[in-house]
Amino acid sequence: DAGITQSPRHKVTETGTPVTLRCHQTENHRYMYWYRQDPGHGLRLIHYSYGVKDTDKGEVSDGYSVSRSKTEDFLLTLESATSSQTSVYFCASRRYENSPLHFGNGTRLTVT
Amino acid sequence: AQKVTQAQTEISVVEKEDVTLDCVYETRDTTYYLFWYKQPPSGELVFLIRRNSFDEQNEISGRYSWNFQKSTSSFNFTITASQVVDSAVYFCALSYETSGSRLTFGEGTQLTVNP
């Protein structure tokens, strides 16, 4: 399995504060993804990256931004957290465009 | 629309029963890939299988089997002689030629296997 580490694993923050979630992979995978998981919605794509400094929006990108300055790191930022962004966030990576995704263990974010 | 539908939100069976999880997909592309993932109660997401649109052979791996039918746009997953350890949420997912590098997931099926 790809070595994918998400940090932090748990975070509680207040509405209106900025939050950054980090994803680090050690497999030199080109593609990286951020998903959120909510009951009744499965996994929904927030943003993804197809190379260093190359990113694109997913289906639920409003309120989120990303950056990828190095192959191994993909950051997800909530500029001003809202309660609707309380969720479990998963990072994933893959080597090729249609190869399987390998997931991190998730970050549970609570916005109060 | 290009999407994945897992109509069964929850399934509950008794150990040793066979169970089939349904997955129906929609895509206009002729080249696409289908995936199944397992999410046990511990929360991690585990890759189970990938199938491309040109390979309609069924796949068997131990107690797991997958039935891919392009005619009905389905990629169903069967667990034979289910065990308590099979209890998990199972996700079906789709990527297609014009999706770039995106992978679209269904909403998942919660399978509970009771002893």
C-alpha cells in the first residue's frame, strides 16, 4: 500500500477559523485527491491534483482551496470553517490516471 | 449524467449467507474503469478490485466474486458464505475517459453480518 499520512487525525475548531489539513505520500504518485465523507453522501471529491502546482475542482469545492508545491504533499485549506464542513476528510493518491486509489486513514474535523 | 448508484443503503444477513451488493453506473464513455472499496468499522478504505470496460470476465477471489454486465451497466459484488468480518461499508466507484483523473463514488452499502 502507498504510504499516505494525513495530519492531524482529529481536529476541533470554531466557526470562522482557518484550517489546513495535510496529506503526505511517499510513493511518488502523480495524482492526489481530497474527498469528504458524510452520512448519506458517500465520498465526494473536493479537489484533486494531477501534478505539482496542477490542481482542479471536484464536485464540492466551495469553501476549500488546495496547494501542491511538492509531489509528496497536498494541502487542503478551509479559509473560514463553517459547521457544514464538519466531516471526515480522506486524502488519496494513485500512480496513473486509472490505477486504484490508495487512501490515508482520514481526518475527522469538527467545526463548532 | 455520469454517476454510480448503490441502491441498497443497508443490508443485514446472518453469517454463512450469500449476499450480493448492487452497483449500477452511468457513463457516455466507451472506456471506463470500475472499482470496489471496503470500509470496515475501523474507517480505512481498502481497494478490492478494478475492472475496465473492455473486460467483461467475471472475477472470483476466494469468497468474493464480481459480475460485470455492460448490457445492464452493472458491476455487482457477491460475498459467498459471509462472515462477521465482512461487516463494512462497501463502495463502488467509476472513472471514465473524459473524467480526467477523477473517480466518482456511489453512496455505499452498509453490510452487517450477524453471528
